[in-house]
Amino acid sequence: MGKHVKAQIAIEFIFLVCVAFVMLIVLLTSIRDQAIDLNQRKDFVLVKDLAYKVQHEINMATQLKSGYNRIFFIPEKLDNKNYTIKIEKNEITVSLEKLEFFLDIPEINGNINKGNNTIKNIGGVVYLN
């Protein structure tokens, strides 16, 4: 084999390694983007489920007769992430990072806390904590 043939083989090998490297980078970037999208969807489901849980508790208290009393739990964190939950006017808001989820609720007295919450229906008026 001549010098030119060896040089050509070396150049082709380097070219193939570079092509494989570029393909690997494209593949890893695609996987990372899909992982980020999956995490965002998971966060949305967590936020939505928590908001619907609280809405359900409040709806039950308003629909049942006077004397209803129940304790329900709101976690400190969602998937080890800090979040906020608040009730303003007739709306519950759950926020996690850049995500906010709103739901309408009946009128109640009180506010929601992380941890144990007590909801009561006294004379047709719902009290939270």
C-alpha cells in the first residue's frame, strides 16, 4: 500500500468518526428535549390533580348538609418541588415554577394551607381551616 492509500483511509476514518459524533449529538439533544417535555407534562398533571382534589373537597362540603366536617391533606411539595396554593375570591390557584392552574370554586370562608386542612359546613356556610 502506498502512502496515498493510507492517508485516504485515515481521512475516511476521521470523517466517519465525525459523522457518528454529529449523529450522537443530534440523538442526545432529541432525548434531552423529550425528557424536558415529559417533565413539564408531569408537573402539569401534578398541579392539575392537586387543584381538582381541593375543588372536589370544597364542592362536597357545599353540597352536603350542615354539620359536614372533614380533614384533608395538602402535601408540602409536589415531586420534591416547592409550589404555592391559594384561594382568592371564587378561584383556586396552584403554581409550580412557570406553571399556573386555575379552577373555579364555590364561595368559602378561610384559606388553604399545606398540611392538614379542616373543611366544615355550618348552617350552609363552608369554612376552611
